[in-house]
Amino acid sequence: MTIPHMNHAVSKNTKNKVSNAVGSTQDQNVIWTGPDAVIGNDEPLHKKPKMSQLNSLTETNAADKHVHTQVALGQVAAMELRPSNDTGPVAASAASIASLSNDVLRPEVPQGPIMIGKNESNGIFYGPSFTKRQSLNARMFLKYYGAHKFLDTYLPEEVNSLYIYYLIKLLGFEVKDQALIGTIKTMVQIASPEHLQDFENITSVTNMEDPLAKKQTVRLIKDLQRAINKVLCTRLRLSNFFTIDHFIQKLHTAKNVLVLTGAGVSTSLGIPDFRSSEGFYSKIRHLGLDDPQDVFNYNIFMHDPSVFYNIANMVLPPENLYSPLHSFIKMLQTKGKLLRNYTQNIDNLESYAGISTDKLVQCHGSFATATCVTCHWNLPGERIFNKIRNLELPLCPYCYKKRRGYFPDGYGSTSNANKVDGVALQDSAPTRPPYILNSYGVLKPDITFFGEALPNKFHKSIREDILKCDLLICIGTSLKVAPVSEIVNMVPAHVPQVLINRDPVKHAEFDLSLLGYCDDIAAMVAQKCDWAIPHKKWNELKNKKFECQEKDRGVYVITSDEHPRTL
């Protein structure tokens, strides 16, 4: 990034003071936890490095207004990155940061700090404008070198509050306080740094000329903290992986492909997804639930299992069916490239496609098995499918006798629209102990409901797999449900990430997004790889013509005569 110095000299001594004050940021296997030690008061405030602490800010009076910004920046610079043993989403970002030593992620070093000019004849400030490339490089610089070196590199020796505002904009964010933005716009005009050099009366602005009030500066400091923390916790796209050819080349060389799948991989079989406009949740709003997700709420199921069994037939999977996309994953397994398939789906279609148990993690459980909520008797899921189709409560044969004693008038208090063994369900017996819930003796599919822990296999496998994988492919998912959605932030930052989906996922940073029908994209990729998908439709798909339209860098829309589509 080229930004003129505007005759502003940078003190080498001050740079050394900054480095000594904050300490080394070379350890990349760390996460941000907050400000560190306070710099002492043995130096005049205007001579302190811009990394000094914010503790002096509240003591600054009007006469010292020109120095409070420089002091305040200390809190941002002191954001220390420390190791953590946490295995949650924040620790996941540490794994991403730890991999930033890869040369692919090394950013360009800017030729100088950002500068703000002022026309002395009319008092108007002139701020810089930034390109998308400059913002991306600044983010990469921050992640690669840390907050200390980022501020030291992009800010001049002396700053005022306007520099904080433009540092936020350089990182690609905007201040939320509309009144503050309005104030800044009344005193600042945007001009390119090259344009500023044409004005004879333009001079560089120092911290002696701070146009904003102290409380406005404090607000900017907080926004800058949030922006820096957001960048540190967010993956950045790779600069050398953004085309379909890059993807094809990587598929040929990859040995540990991590595949994350969602409901979109099964929609071609008539199984609805959950969150689209035509998805499952939109179809059950007529039930009058405050939240459609309540049908998968564990606490609600335990008190009234009929809420789930009223609609369970709508999500009951077909037996022995699977899509070409499922077979594409099976093909990766056959070629020895599949590390693991993490699926959010509960339909168990992966097993029908032939994906082996050791290569499959059903993150949210599945219909493959069912368990009695009382005695924990387990059985194959297919044995309760007829009950589900008939809108009946599947009951455990070992708990049946006791349940009938607790619920003599219908074996449970549920909706009269439901029946158990053909008998309309009525209110529970008055003699039933209060700790006996309506779910007593009910068989529940081994689906992970909201409020239940994910299977142990997920937690055990993901710790190992994120360090092994060399390619991540997310297919047919909106990435809205944690902790599975956090996998994209767990894998090392140098590992390419590819999205195959109907719609873009804007809250994640995929290197390559292939938008269209999952089966079509799988067929197109297999064609380009010269591979054969082990599916009965492959003879039809192998000769199918696809059109790839590039919408943006790393974003392609895949269409065919059968599935024309525009974005």
C-alpha cells in the first residue's frame, strides 16, 4: 500500500520505545484477552509511545486535549495475545492464528503510515480513501504481526482522533454512532493521498490539532478495539486460491479432505432444508409455536413429546436413497482423500451412500437409532418409523406397563389430535407423581435436540482433524448452528476453504464459493477431475454441460440447462 509521508519523519527511537513497552508479538499461537500492564508516568504524555495505556485518559483536562488521543491508543495496542487451553470458538481462532507463519499469508508492508491533511486556508481536513485490496492487506498485516506492530506501522508518531476513525475504515469497518459520523463528515473531505500533494496549503495533521471531543475519541477507541478483535478472530481469504482450477488442483493433491455437510445435500431427494423460505421451519409456523425450533427443544420434548411427533413424519428420511453429492463424498473416501465427513443432517443418508462409520461424524445425531428416555433401551431407528408415519408415540415395551399405570386414560397428557395404540390421549391420572413426565417410556430418535450435548465423537474427532486437514469443503449449509458452524474458524488459516451451496454464506470467509445445485456442482467438479461418481445418475451427469459465471473474485455461479439461475 502506497501512502505518501507528506514530509513527516518517523522517529526510530520512538519505534524502539513502542516495541519495548508492549513486548514481542512473535508468538502467534495466542488469543486476545485484554490490556496488559500500564506504562509509567515518568515520561511526558506527548512523548509516550502510541502504545501507552488508556488509564490517563480520564484525568485529561481541556488543556491537555491535544494529547489524550495518543494516550488512549495504548489500550488498543496493549491487547495482549495469550495462549489458551480452551477448546471453544475463541480458542479455535488461536489455531487459525497459529498457522499464519505460512508464506502464503504474509502481507505487504506499507510504504508509510496513513496520513490526514488540513487546508490551513479554510480549515478543512482531507482524509485518505482505501481500496479493497488495501483493506485486505491491512487485515492480513494485523493478523500476521499483531496489534502492536499494526498500530506502529499504520499510524504516524503523532496522531489525533481522526486517525483512529480512518484506521477503523482501513480495516473495512464503519463507526455505528451516526451522530459522530455526521460530525466527522462536516469537517473532513475525502481525497486520495496523491491528490493532497497538489494543494500548497495542505499540511499533515498532528495530535496538536484534535477536532473531536474527548468522549467522541473514547467512542472511537472502543470501536477500534472491536474492529481489531473482529479481525483477529476472523479468517482471511487466501491470496493464491480463488478459482475453480485452484480447487481442482488441490483435490488431486489433497490427502485429508474435511467435508462439512448440511441439509442442502439432501434437498434433491425431496427432503426439505430447515431455514430457507421453503424449508421445514417455514412449513410448521401454523402450529403456533413461539419459535419453530421448539419442535427440537429437549425440555419441551420431555414434558410433551407430541410437539415433536406431530411433525416428525415431515423430516423422516427415505430409506436406502442418497444423492450424487453423497456419492461424491463416497468417491473421496474410495480415493483415500476423505479425512472425515461432519454432517449436520439427521437423515442418515451418508451411511446409505457407503460412507464408513469411522469417516462419518453425525454432529446432530440421526434417525439411525432410537432410545427410551426412561430406561435407555436402544433399538434401530427403522423400528419406530411406522409409528412416526401414523403420528403415534413410539413406546418402550419394557416401560409400557408402568407407563400405563401412570397414564390409565391414554398413557399421557398430549394433544387429542394424537393417539397411542388407537386410544385418544386424555389428561394424566391425578395420582401420577410430579416427577413422572409425559415422556415416560417414550422412544426418542437419537437426534441431538437443542439443549442436548453433541455426541462425544464430535469433540474427540474435531480436535485431531483440524490439525490434519489440508482442504475444507462446506456443502449445503448456512452455517447458522454452533458449534459446528465454528469449524470454519478452527482449521489452520493456510488451509483452503471451499463453499458449495445454493446461496452465499456472508458471515464466513471462503476462498472459493461455488453457488448452485449441489449435485450439479459435484458433477462438474468430478468432470474436471476426470473422476467417476459412484451413483446411478452418473451416466447422465458425466455428459451434462455446465456454465460457470464469475460474479466476484472467488465467487462463481454454476448453472445448467436444467437449472438456469442468476444472482
